[in-house]
Amino acid sequence: MTTIGHGEDVSRESLVEELERRGRELAEAQSIAKVGSWEFTASDRVLRWSDELFRVLEFEPQSFEPTGETLFERLHPEDRAIVEAAYAAMSGAGEPMSFDVRLRPVHGQPTRWVRVRGRAVMDETGVLVRAAGTVQDITESKEAEQGLAFLSAMAAAANEAPTLGDALLAADTIVRPFTQWPAIIVSAPTPADPGALVHFDAGWRDFGPADLAFARSMADEVSERLDIMQRVGPSGTVFVAGPAVVRDRLACVVVSDSRAAASPRPYELAIFTQMLALLATVAQREEVAAQLATARDEALAASRAKSEFLATMSHEIRTPLNGVIGLSELLSRTELSTHQRRFADGIDQAGRALLALVNDILDLSKVEAGKLELEEVDFDPRDVIERSVALVAESASGKDLELVISSVDQVPTLVRGDPVRFGQVVTNLVANAVKFTDVGEIVVRASGTGSSAVRVEVTDTGIGIAPEAQGQLFTAFSQADSSTTRRYGGTGLGLAISERIVTAMGGEIGVESTPGEGSTFWFTAPFLPPTGVSSPAMREGAVAGLRVLVVDDNATNRFILAEQLRAWDVDVTVAASAQEALGELDGSLRRADGYDVVLLDYMMPDVDGEQLARAIRSDERLQGLRLALLSSALEPSADWLESAGIDTFVSKPILASRLLDELAVLGGRFDAGRPERAQLPAPPTGGARGRVLVVEDNAVNQLVATGMLHHLGCAVVIAHDGSEAVAALADDQDGFDAILMDCQMPVMDGFDATQTIRAMGGSLERVPIIAMTASATAEERERCRQAGMDDFLSKPVDAELLAATIARWLPGDSGDVPAPALVGEVSAADDRLRELMDEGFDADLVLRIVDRFGSSAHQTLVELVAAAAAADGPAVADCAHRLRGSADNVGLRSLGARCLEVELAALDGAVPTGRQLDELRVAVIGAIDELVEASAWLQ
């Protein structure tokens, strides 16, 4: 028994030693990790702490009895509610407890943080039996975390602030919650005296007068030393002051309270230094921005001064030039000898050449002054190219040059962009080609490059350009040959202006050239997709399947004509001479599928087009063949064509649209059920009734007004808004006999324009101004009268009422003869189109009105939807008003009524809903379809 008892004692001693060892290890581990443990038992309601927990909470174990209340007293007052709520949830429901809190602050010492965790054991009834947990000192990690948050907030404020002042204001709201060192003051040099400081109280804490005075003295000292300094302030804590420096220049001084009696730790100073660096970065960015703004303003001022000078000089030169040109033209109409006429023609040519140069200078000045604004409308690029090339056709014909256009290579039929500027570039390049080409041909080729982009190439057989000169071609006032003995004149502005326009459109321009062989100038124009729908190709079907023989000695002409015709599914054969053509025609008589049309070039060697036509007509077997003469050398009369047996004439350069029209007629492929276009009497010519300025921003309304006034014998000038009208009248106060003034327009409306015109005095006080408005109310009439207008026309403008109004202000016989009645299906739009025909409009103009309505209606609808999305009631009302005016003008009464509802609602502050916009979109599409169907009989 003794032996057994001794063994039990040894085992007990070993167990005690093991427990003591483990206790020491646990205490050591807790000390290293700064983690204290606690335990609470409900049975004896005793709270037990480990030794390390006493040290973490800074209590002496011998003199302190741990209780829940004493623990709460040790916590920061602002965090006590968090602890009480978490402990209640653990003891009442058994939920785990975990939170970070601050200990009660001690003056002169940094804030300390602890992380508390706990877990409860509950009995079967949910009553607390036991709870235990840990308390860890996390001050170091919290300080690092807050330091990082402070720098992140400061960096965000610095990055977003354009100026140092903005950064400091942002710091007060964005950075302040993260700071451990509250700012006392911020000081900055005064603008008048950089050596003196102005001090701003940061207001991050309530510092007393002594603290503020001490901080100001530190800031003054730092401004001289430009270095960080620290001193114990009046309250016993260390104040730290530091400068934000930009290139040895003081931007500001920040003085902060470290809230500790001891010197700041290295990492705390590092954070403070980084904050100063961020402020210095903002100050440097502000300084650089100010320098850039100054440099930009100086450059813009210089550019504007140059451009204004050019514009002023251009205007001053152009005024007497108009007199020179006008007088020389009047002189040439008098009886002159041959010698005198040569002098008069020389004066006229010199004046026009000088005027062209002045216009180039003025155009460049507009571009460089930043006044180049690109329009956005739907247009057919092929049509613009054709019209632009046609402007220089006479110059090419005068030099016996072949001018050829090709636009069949996937060129989009409708794009959205600026047709005027696009056409200007085409005209400049073609005019240059004509200028520098004496023999040969000029080919203008357009091709699609994907989506709505267009590439245009102008190839000539001219003098070419040396490689060393090609690099400066697109520089203003530079030329390939700038010597005094150069053969070709000009300012060298055309290509420079073209380059700027193409760049503004987002495209590229370039040249490929070989001296002595010729050049190819090219450019690309990436247009936007159209908002409207392109008109259907109504005539392509009328020429498909025709058999056509092309006779032309020029290989390029033959190739491009054949290429264009095949694009319309025409069966084409080409012949290089009259003899080859006669042989081909003779052979066709032995085949079942003979030719329908022959296209004859006039200028061919040996046997020309006229002689070939007469030879064809002399063969009885070919009497059914239709002949078309192609030429740029003559403009034959109808009698001459008839005597030669030629059915029609197409002038060169051959425009695809004109060729298609003529082939459709010659081929006789029109639908027999479709009525012929009405033959209308020719309106009076020469503007005998007077010259009328039409001020109207809507493209459809411009066409309507122009057509009506032309038929009344008036010459018409268009101004797109009130400011253009004022400018036109300022240039020529006596140039107009009447003004038709739309009331609602962008830039300057009709009311402001009228008041400005009347204020200009002179004859403009008496010139009749006739209002045009879609609002036919008495209030609108009174407003027009008060603005200085003389008469009033409501939209849609009635032709008879317009005629009566014009007769009142411009007396004279307009020569009106009503058009014959036209038959077809009747609708409101159909009635309006027939009314326009009856009023003297030709069918081409009416069809243009129909096409223009589709594109402008889509654009106005897009603007209206955008205005509705922005909740901009006045803009919605304006868009609805414009759309209503266009719809009423072409007889789309239902759409006009719907637009009126939208307009009136928007004026009352109610923008259309998504459903209403969808209904309006459907109404616009339906109206366009109705208008296209109503115009079918005109095709």
C-alpha cells in the first residue's frame, strides 16, 4: 500500500509540474501576442482575467478586482455602446462577440485599440452558464491601417482637386475622418507679398488662443527654413509643422497636433511627409495648368488677331473688287471694239482671279479662328460629288480635257455629315487637277470603304509633283513652285483648307505623284450612318436589261461608262471608233438581241459622233435604235439634234444621275400605267418681280418658299437663321426688295433679327418684312408687329395668299398660269403635292421636298427624343414646332396635329413619356411612307 501511495504522489507532482509548464507557456504566448484572456462563470458570478489582460488594460492585479463595470469604464466613452450591445447579445442569445474598440484616452499618449472576442455556453433552457474570450492589443495594426486610409483619402482629394485651395477644402471633409494628427492651421504666402503668410484656422479641433498663436509662430519659422520641425505646444503635446514646396517655392505650411507628449514615431513622420508631398503635387499641377492656360490664351489671341486681320482685309479688298467686276461686266455689254473688248475681258478675269484668292484667305481665316462648324444632315455623297465636279467642268472643257466621274464602287447612297464641306474638298482637288493639267484627262473616282465612309481619288495626267515638294503641299501659303518665274498662280490655300476640313471630319488626305506623269490626290471622309432611309432606286429597274453600245475613243471613258452601266444591270459593249461601232451594229442585226441605245462621243478622230449618227440613221435596218450624244465641246440645239437623228444630248462630265434619267427615257421602260410628268409653264425669269431674302432654318420650308417665289418671278436668296440675314443685309442694304422671315430659328430668331434690321437704319427701315410662322394666333401677330414686321403669313404657306402678299409689297405681273390637273389617288399629302404642282413647282423640286422631309424629320425626331431625355421642355417644344411646320407644309396633317399636342404640353412643362415618344416615332415613319406613296405618280 505504501508503494502504491508513493506512486500516486509522484504522478500528482508530475501532473502539477506539467500544468505549471503549460501555464507559463500560455502566459508567455499571451505576452508575445499581447492577448489577454478572460472567463466568467454564472454559478459564482466571478470574472477572471489572465495576467496579460491586466497588462493590456494597464491595471495592477494586486490592487484591482476585475468586474464588468470596471472593464466598461476603461473603454472609450464613444465606444461603450458597441460593447454593451455585443455583450448583451452574447449573454442573452449566445451569439459570438467580436469588435474593435478604443481605450479611454490618456492626455499626452496616443490612442490605444483592443480587439475583443467572446463565446458563451448556454444550458438547455438558454440560460448563460459560462463565457470566455480574449482581448488583444491591436494599436500598431490600427495605426498602420488608419495611416494608409489617411494617405488614400489624401491622395484621392489631391488627384481630384484642380487647385491647392480645392485640395485643402476637400481634405476638411474627405481626409479629416481618417487623421490621427488634427490640423491646427494652414498657412500660405500672400499673392502681394510671397514672403508674408496668411494663416487659416483648420477647425479640426477646438484649439485655444495660445495653441493657435504658437502654431502661427511655427509656420512663420518653417516658411524660412523650408523643413519639418516639431515642438512641444502649450498643451504639452508635440506640434509638427512642415512645408509643401514646389521648385524651391513655398506653396503652403501645415501645422498639426500629434496628440502625444513624446516625439512622433518614424512612421508617423513618414505619413506627415507624404501628405505634404501630395499637397506639393497639387500646387505644381495648378502652377503648370496656369502656365499652359496663359500660353494657350496668348496663342489664341495671336491666332485670333491674325485671323481677324485677314478677315478685315479680305472684306475691305472684296468691296472694291465687286465694283471692278460688276463695272467690267457692264462695260462688256456695251459696244466695244475688238481691242477694247480684250481689255475689258482682261479686267474681268483679273478681278475674278483676285476675288478667288481673297475668298481663299477669308476661308482659311475662318478655319484657323476655330469657326469651322460641320453640319450634320443626311445626303447622297454621289450627288454632291457630281455637283462639285460640274462646277469646274467648263474650265476642263476650255482646255479640251476629259473629265470623268466614277462612283459605283460600293459608295453608300445616303450618309450623315456636312455636304457643303465635303463638296468643297472635292471641288478644290478637281480644280487643282484642271489647273495643272494641259493635256489628257482627269478621273474622279469615289468608293465606299465600309459602313458610311467614302474615299475620293482625283487622278490627272498633269505636270506631277517632285517628291521633295509633296511634304509641304498641305501647308498654308506654300506651293510646289514658289519662284517668281512659276507658271501657275494662286496662294496655295486650297489644299491647306482641304486638309483642315478633312481632318475636322475625322478623315485623312494625301497625294501620290510622279513628275511629268501626273498626280492622284485622295481623301477619306468617315461619315455617320444616316438617320433617314435612302430613296428606292426607282429608275435602275427601268434600265436593267437594256443593251447599250458605248462609242468613245478615250479608254478611260469607255471603262468608266461600262462600269457604271453594268452596275445598273445593263448589257454593255464598247467600241473605240466609229468604224468599230458600225461593224458591231452590223453584226448585231444578225443576232436576235440587237442594241437598244448607242452612246456616241462627239469628239472622235476621223469620224466624229455627229457623222456616226448620220451614218446610223442612213441604214434603214437601224431606225429603231435610240442615239445619245456625249460631249463637253458643244451645247447643241434641239433642231441640230433632230437633223442629225440624235434623240438626246448628255453633257460631259457625265453625271450618273443624268445618264440614268436619259437611259430610262430612251429605253422606254417606264410603267405604262404611270402618268407622264405634267408640262408646266415656265415661270418668269431674271427675278423681274424683285429680290427676296428668305430667312428660314428648315430645309423643307426653304425649298417650298423658293419654289413659290420663283414661280412668282422673284429672285431668292436663302439665309439659314437671323444672324445670316443680318449679315447679308449689312453687306448689301439695298440688295433686297422684301424679306420673308421665319419666327422660330436657332442662333437668332426672327423677332431679334427684325429688330436688328430696323435698327440698322437707312433703306432697311422701309424694306417689307413678312413673318412666316406656324403659330397663327392674335398674340403672335401682335408680337410680329411690335418687332417691326409689316405682314404675316401662317404656315403652311398658301400659294394664293403668298401671291397676294407679294403683290401688296412688290407690285407687278407675276405671270401665273395654273398647272394642268394631275390624276392619281387622293390623300391629304397627295392633295398638297398636287397643290404645289398647280402652284408652279416642277416635279423634280417636289420630289426633292419629299426626300428632304424624310431626312429632316428623322433628325428633328432624334433631337426631340434627346431633349425629352434631358427633361428640357423648351427644347422639346422647339423640336415639335419645327417638325409640325415641315409636316403641315407637305400636307401631313395627322403628324402635324400630334406634334402640336407635344408642343403645347412641353410649353406647359410636361415632356413626352417613353410611350408617347414611341407613338410619335411610329407616326413619323408612317408619315414618311405616306408621303413617298403620295409622290409615286411624280416618278
